[in-house]
Amino acid sequence: MVDVDCPVCGATASIGVPHDAAITAVSSEPDAAPNANDDSKTRRIRCPDGHELYVTFG
């Protein structure tokens, strides 16, 4: 598991990503997450305060 900070409130949320992946963006908007790399993926999670986060990794 990797910890990321919520861009809305700063709370810490955890997400599981592959061992060889690096997180490239954390956003509160789905369209704000970059998708320049065909190998990147974006997952939607919620922080402990209920805000939706879009975590892009590749």
C-alpha cells in the first residue's frame, strides 16, 4: 500500500499499486489526471473524509 494526500483536505489515503509502478498524479477531478502515457492507469479512491481522489500511476 502507498499513502497519498487528499488534495481537498490533506487527509492520508492508502492505495495499492503494482510494486514497479510510480504515482504520477493525485487529483480531485477525473479529467485533471494526466493520461499521456498509454501504460498509465487511474484509480478512484476516497479519503477518510469521503472526498473522491483520482490516482494516476504507471
